[in-house]
Amino acid sequence: MIGSQYSVLVPVIFLLSALLIPLLGAIRQSLAQLTATFVSALALYFSVAGLHEVLIHGPISYHVAGWMPPIGIEFVLDPLAAFFCVLLSGVTLLVMIYGKVSVPFETPIKEIPFYSLSMLLLGGLTGMVMTGDLFNLFVFLEIAAVAGYALVAIGDRRAPIAAFRYLILGTIGTAFYLLGVAFLFISTGTLNMADMSRMLPLVQDTTPVILGLVLIILGIGLKMALFPMHIWMPDAYTYASSTAAALSAAIGTKVAAYVLLRIMFFMVEPDFLRNDLHLIQIVGFLGAAGVIWGSVMAICQKEMKRVLAYSSVAQVGYIALGIGLASPLGFIGAVLHALNHACMKACLFFVSGNLRLRQGHSFIPNMTNSLRSSMPWTSAAFALAAISMIGLPPTAGFFSKWYLVLGAIEQSHWIFLVVLLASTLLNAVYFFRVLERMYLKPQEAGAVDASTQNIPRNEAPASMLVPTLVFAAGLLVLGLANAWIVTNVIVPMIPGWL
């Protein structure tokens, strides 16, 4: 039955397509984008079918070559993994459609490498989500990391330097993770997550286990760009192409957050992490610090992509803050914000790409209110995504922050509550600065009011505009459907100890 193979089909078709795209692209260049789009749609179909199967019948387990764990490699699709797989595949499909015009415009003669690397990246990320083996997770982590470095490097002329910095820090994070896994393996004799969860309580007070857990969380925190390990992110997202930035910012760090959730909430005894090592609290406070730092730094930027890059530091902080709450409401807020932020940030990077195509830049001081006439749909998409990022109802961003606020109040984490409220005001500052230039009359002396002129329509082409609007409309749909998503999809994935 194909249902039993949902957990392995998605990463396999992504990895196979990464090999197939260069061959098809050599025949006809347009086949690269068509293949990537078709494979993403097929992966989304399998992911949605897998999520439906899991929610009705329970987790799906696949044993590679028939070898049973803990000796063999196991792929597991449970509600949490299936949810993230749908998120990854859905975002990728829209990004591949968007890239039809954007990729040749921003990275000419690099279309085939872009699509092949994108499929390789998704093969690694979906493999990380579905694997039930810690070492296999490392293998997929390396696949995704190498593809991610290369995607950044094929951006503008400053991208290779940003990619090199990303590579150095990413390699350090991977080394920390692998060393941590080695310490756990020495102590437990297994790499299977389910098997290790049964073994760890017997040896969790030993030095190798404590050191291993600290190294793993440190390494994944670096991959997640958790403050203060975020220094690779601003340049990587700024100098990558808009399409590559939309893909990486929307889903790359979310998979690292998934790994933290998987290890801290499902594999290790939570009371040990919370009461003995205090790692859960540390992740939460680092997330809170990242929310403030990222928001303040975003205010200081003048280039839209750099604003979005620093904003991503803050948005990752929200997820970490939810992890730090270690409660059902905190878990719901963290998972829901991973979904909402993926849609919000992809939409905003799409807007940046639309502006670069039609205006030649996304430099905020050079924007005028002519945009509301020349690019009305792009401007409207930005406004909706910005409102959602700020956290105003009924957009999606409001509800994930609302669950985090409720979780902070329930746990009496008043510092987290202050951070959440302050971040909303800081988000409003840097997003309303752009909205003011898009929609209001200029206040500078001698500036021309574009609303009094006859501005010709100059919207982005349909292949770029439609995905932008789908994400923008999706923010309203996700906001209005948040109760259904939480009740039917997220609640079933909450671990029993919460």
C-alpha cells in the first residue's frame, strides 16, 4: 500500500528530481522550472494525503530495506512531521511557480542550478522532518545545508561572501550536532529516536548525555538562527535572490525549529531538560532576546530585504519563546507561528522581488506613493502581510501571537508577555514606515505627490503576482480558520506530558 510509504516518498522524489533537472535542463532550459513545479505539486499531494492518513489512522512507519529499528533506518510520519511536510511542500510549490520570471531576471544563466539546488534543499529538509534516526537526520541536515549555501552563493555579487560566512557557521553547528549525537550513542547504544527515548531516563544524569544534549541544542540553535547565533542570517537573506530568500526564510529555519521540538518534547524527558539542565528556559529567554534584537535592528535598515532578514531573527524568536513556555498553549503558538511566518515571510520576499523587477530596487527611502497606482496588487499584498506580521486580527499573525500571550499569562512568564507586547509595537514601526511611503502623501519639503499624477499600471507578471496574492489571501484564510487548524491538526500532535 502506498499509504505506508508516505513517510519516504516525499524526500525521495525531491532528491531524484535534483538529479533529473540538470539532464532535462540540458535538453530545454524551461524544463527545469516545469519539472521543479511538477515535483513540488506531487510532493504536496503526497504530504496532504499523508497528513490525512496520520490524523485518521495514526503514525506511519517505514523501515528501509525491511530492517527493523533500532538496527535499521526508520522513517516516521506522525502529526507533527506530516504538518511540517505539508508546509514545506506547499511553500515550495508557490516559490517554484514564482521563479519562472524572477529567477532568470535576478540570477540569469543560473536557472538550472537554482531549481536543482532547490529540490536538493527540499529533499534534505523533508528527510530531516521524517527520519526517526538521529544519524540519518545528520545526513539530511548536511544535504540541506550544502544546497542552502549554494542557493545563497548564486545571488548578487556580494552573495558568495555571505554564503561563505553561512558555510563556516553552519559547519560549526553541524559539528556540534554530530558530536552531541556521538555522546548520546556512546551512552545508549542506539540512534533511533524512539528507542533512545526509552534508554535516556536510565543514563540521563551522566556527563556524556548532558554534554550531548547541550551540543545538539546548541548546533540546532545555530541552524535555526537563534539569538545570538543569528549572525549568518542577515547577509545570507539580503544578498540571495528574492526567490532563494523566500524559500530559505520561509522554511529553512522552521525545520531546525521542528528538530528542537522533536528532541526537547518527544525524545528527552522534559522535566530533566526543564528542572535539571534548564535548557527549555534558556531556549525561551534566547528567543525573547532575539525578538527584541531582531525587531530593533529591522527598524535601522533601509533596504527591504535586509529589514525582512532581521525581522526573521525576531520571528524565529517567537517560535523559541513558545518552546520555552513548555505548555500546550506555548506549543500551539510555536507550531502555528511556524506556519504563519512561512506564509508571511514568503509573501514579503515575493513583494521585494516584484519591486526589484518593476522598480529596479527595493530601497525604502526611494519608494513613493506612486506604488499604490503602478503596482496596486503588490502594494495590497505587502499591506496584508505587514499587518499580519504586526499581529492585527483577523490575520494569521495575530492568532499565533495570541496563543503565545495566553501561554505566557498561564505560566506567569511576565517577561515573555512584555516582550510579545513590545515586539508588536516595534513591528509596527518598521512596517508602517514602508506603508506610509506606499500609500500616504510625502511629507518632505519639495517632494512630489504621485497621487496627483497619471501613473501607468506596471504590475509584476502573473507568474509572480499570483503566488504573491495566494500567500496574502492565505493569511486571511489561516486567520479565519485558525480554530479549525488548532483543534484538528495541532492539538493531536501535542505530547502527552504537556
